[in-house]
Amino acid sequence: MASYHSTRSSSHTCSSREAVRQGLAPDGGLYVSDSLGQTKIDVKGLANRSYTDLAREIIALLLPDYTADEIAACVDEAYTNTFSSPELTPIHRVGELADSEAPLYSLELFHGSTSAFKDVALQMLPRLMARTTPVPAKTVPGDMPEQRSSEAPTERIMIVTATSGDTGKAALAGFADAPGTGICVFYPEGKVSRVQELQMTTQQGSNVAVSAVRGTFDDAQSAVKAIFADTELAERLRAENIVLSSANSINIGRLVPQVVYYFAAYAQLVRAEAIKPGDAVEFCVPTGNFGDILAGYYARELGLPISQLIVASDRNNVLADFLATGTYDRRRPFFTTSSPSMDILISSNLERMLYYLSDNNCELVADLMAKLQHDGVYAIPEELLVKIRSIFSGGWASEEEVAHAIRDCYERFGYLIDPHTACAYHVLTQTQANQSSRARIMLATASPYKFPRAVAAALGLHVSEDDFECMKAVAAKTGTEAPKALAELATETPRFHDVQDIDQLGAYVEQAARMLDA
Ligand SMILES: *Cc1c(COP(=O)(O)O)cnc(C)c1O
């Protein structure tokens, strides 16, 4: 089933399985399917659906050439005993931000093993990836010709991932010791929290490599995209039966599992009788690479009644400016903030949104992306901007506003949030609810204990040089508890100490690929 093609050209198509395996399309575009939205999920029946039940239906719809059995197995493996909440992504009623307005809820996405929302997708992606391994021609059913390959049985995958802080650990946790797979993670030196860095550098597993890079996340992500486009490197690796792929949200297999929690949130609200089936709700999403909020757009296309999707940025407010003006301009200073996972100036997944909202206009998308690459700026047609604005709105929070939001949310509602979630909270306090919305839902993307220093400072606590002292101070003040895996980092010894220049990443990947067992 050839259902996917690049955002930049529809001439070459492939199966969803192949799209997951490759990550990025060969022309540098992102894989999209034109059948998105043709089949809807039954909203009236949502109340009775469990998370895993929804996951099976939604993943099957979006990745149509996996079998129902394969998807069921992936869902079971990914979501049995891997999250500390029975709902996986529980919803918490925060309270009313303003009188006579729809109440605010928090969709807690951080109950997985690495305490950020990336766990939801990165528990799933390795299982989906494992089921893309080509098998010898004689055992393949005739209807899957792209699965045939003569050198197939031993082909291995090297996952190459740039991280702004949270993807790295979640991907390492998902892929560590996965058979036939290696993983290489690059994070920007000095631009992630101490806890995030330790999470990555202490990772166990024989197939993992972690390195800091001198530069920003954008530099690292661009270098990784260049590595995928390096045909000579690909040839050398192919000679050793290794292919490269991505665990970033440019991979459709990363995006699809994130669609599920939008539906699961809605189902929980119906069960709690906070809304009736069919009521409109709005989501506000702390945004960096535009993956999480794009999953919300996919949910809307699948029939979820979403009145608006609100992009919340930090001081790196390129998206808020884009939504205000229609001009995407990355030529601006980069700021390292207390919400490092959103310190991004090139939001890769915006490309998919532009594709869909321009009515599948590959030429336009290719042209805009070329302008972004060469000039660092592009402007979209007015009618496209109008269409985008009918669904998306946006705002951003300065560092002072983030700190104020953490404190305000805690003092008014007794609810502790991390600096990323605080951007969403701030933007919601600044924007009126859509008239039709019955609930305002902010996505809580990380545990506050991943950023204990910023949180302690926002709460006015003594800020120690030691992040683990900050954790204790936050716990004592709020009566909450640090996730065990984070507190235990205090006594773990880092395994990785590498720092690379941006132009060395290709060589580093090649070396890491060689450590994969043949
Ligand atoms: C990755 C991340 C984000 C940004 O999500 P995108 O999908 O890149 O927009 C926000 N908050 C946290 C905590 C994250 O880890």
C-alpha cells in the first residue's frame, strides 16, 4: 500500500512502513498521506474507549499497511506497565482562569519513564520500527513487494537523533538494547537542564551513543538532516547493511502515537461529565518543533471537535510572529531559556501543516523550504495565512512570564507545572477562550522535576547550585514527590563525555554505526 509521499513532491510514494523506516523523505521533505481525514473516529462512542483501544484504531488508520495483530502487539508492548498512571495520560481539572469561561484542564503527558511527553511516542516508535525489517523474499506475501530485499535478513537501523533535551532520553529509553538497532543522540552543549543531561549521559545499553555538540538544537537538527541526505555516507553504511533513520518528530511513526492522547483527553472529559460528546474543546500546546500540536491537527482532521489549537512558545517566539504576520523569519537571536526543549527556531513539522492547509501543494512547500534554507525567511500567501488562523492561534511567554506563571498556577490552584507547561498556562491567561469551547486543555509536557532549578526559583525558594537540592526544596514546599528515576540520577555516574563540533557529526555517526553487532 503506497500511501505516503514527501511534502515536497508526490512523484515517489511508499508504504507507511517504509516511511517509518526511513524517517525523512529522500528529498529532505517530511512524509505525509493524502488520505488523512478521509475516515473519522466516532466521537459519540469515545466515552467507552480505553487509551489502548483508541491507540489501536488511530494507529491502524494512519499507518494502514501494518496488520491489526502487529499494531495490537506494539500497543501492548508500549503501554503495559510503562506509565505510572492507569490512564497513561490523565487529565487534571486545574480551575477557572476567568469568570464565566470554560474551565482549564491539564493533560498530564509526563507519567512515562523519562518524565516528558516524548515517552508516549518513543515507547511506540521502536516497536513500529522493529516491524519494518525486510524479510527474505520467499517468506513475504505477494502484496508487499517493497518488503523484499535480497540482502534483507541482516539489515540494521541506526537511529540518529538531535534533541533539545527530552527526545534524547525518551528515544534512548525506547531503543536501548533493541535488537538490530543502534541509537545516536546529539544534544546542544550547555543548553539542556542538568537533569536532562544526566538522564542521557548515564544511559545504559550496548547500542547507544550520546554526545554533546557545540551549537544549538537547530544546528544539530540541520546537521542530522544533512547526514540523512549524504548519499556517500549512506552508500558506505549500506555496504555494511546499515540504514539510517530518525526518532525525531519528522518521523511519522513518532507523530501518529501522539494523536491518541487528544482523543483520550476528550474521552476522559466525557466520562467525568465535564463535556458532552460533540462539545468543542481547545488545546494549548507548548511548542518547539511543532510535532505535538500537529498531532492535535491530525486529531481534528480525524473528527475530534477542536475549536482552536493554541501554539505556546517561549522567548524563541518565531512561531508566534509567524502566526501574527505570515512571515517565518529565523534570522533572529537565539535564547537559551528555562524551557530548553522549546528553544527552537526551525520548527520542522510546520512543513506538514503548510502542506495540508495549502491543499496539498508540494510546489509551494518545496519553494518555501528552499527559501528558509537559503535566506532564513519565507512569507506565505495571504489566503493560506487566513486558513491557518482559522485553526491555529499563538502566543509566547518571556522568562519572567514563565516564572510568574509557575508561581501563579501554584498559588491560585495548588498545581505545580514545569517551565514548558508554564508557557501554555501564560498564553491561556492572555487569550480568551473560543466562544464555543467547553474546556480549555493545556498539554503538560514535562514533570516540574526535570527543571527543578527554574521551578524552585519561580516559587521563590532558595536555589542551590545542586539540582538535586532544588528537587528536595520543591518537594518540601509543595508536598509533591520527584519521580524516582530523576531523584536517583544524583548518585549515577555519566558514561558519556563526548563533545563534537557540528561538522564532525557524520563521522561520529559512522563510528557509532560500526559498534552495531553484525
Ligand atoms: C519536545 C518538548 C516540547 C515541544 O514539543 P514539539 O513537538 O517539539 O513542539 C515541549 N515541551 C517539552 C517538555 C518537550 O520535551
